[in-house]
Amino acid sequence: MKRWPFPPWIDLGNVNNLVLASYGYTGRGPVSEQKPRTSLYAVKVTVGQERNVVQMLADKAKVEGLPIAAILAPTELRGYIIVESSAPHAVDQLIRGVRHTRERVQGMVDPSEVDHYLETRPAFEGLEVGTVVDVIAGPFKGMQAKVVRVDPAKEEVTVEILEAAFTLPITVHADYVREVKGA
């Protein structure tokens, strides 16, 4: 009698189940159903505290092992953040007790509404000579400046601080400035 290298309870006709069983696959339904589908949920937060809330929520999700795939805080969307999760109750559990969070907005966010926030664009896009900008990082953070020169190859911008007593051209990375709306 020839002895098989596999235990008798393994069905050799369906080898995929053998491999996936060690990864928690139960054999019910196709493999694609095993991976949980995620949805996008909007959460109301205090205006101006979006970045702080995202950091606190990311830390909480990591510590508690919550099924949160991503957290998005676009600068254009003030007072709201977007959380990607497999279930709304996970989002509710995530925001419970966290400062500056108000509530989860009922329903789901359509991914097409969020796509334009995810598009990458050059940091210097929209910056032209003479544009008034806010410096958002570095030693001149919080000051307004005027763009003197844009270097797209290095993604650098040369600005003159408007609040300074004398004009001093300063070259910073284009990510360090943000165009002032309405100026």
C-alpha cells in the first residue's frame, strides 16, 4: 500500500483551500470575499484641528488594532476628515472619546468625491511671480511673503517677506508656502 504525503482529511482536488486554510480561509465562498471591502466615512471635527485629530486617531487605531485602512484630512475640506474602514461601527469606536471629534456623518462618502483630493500635483503649481503666499513651515512660519522667483526643476520658490523691515530674498521649498486666497 502506497502512503500519500498528505493527511487523509485534505482534499487534493481543491488545493487552493489547502493553502488558504492556513491563512484563515474557511472554504465558504470565493477567495475575493475573504478580503473585507472598505468604505469611506466622513467625520465632523473642530475647524482647524483636522491634522491633530488625524494624528490622534491614527495612534488610537494602531494601539487598539481597529480595522482602519486610511485617514484623510484634505486642507480644502475644513471641519471634516475622511476615514476608510470596513464597517461604520469601527469608525464610531475610533472617534469615541477623542478630543475635537464631533460625530460620524450618516451614510458613506462616494469615492469619486474624494479622488480629486488624492491627485498629486507639483508643489509649485499656481505659484507665479508676484503671488502673495503664507509661509507654513520653517523659521518664517506664519509670515506673509511675495513670490520673486519660481524654480520648477528644484521645486523651490524665492520669496520676500512682506513683514520684514527690509527686503531679503529667501529661497524655500515650494511645500513651505501656500497661496493666500483672495489676495
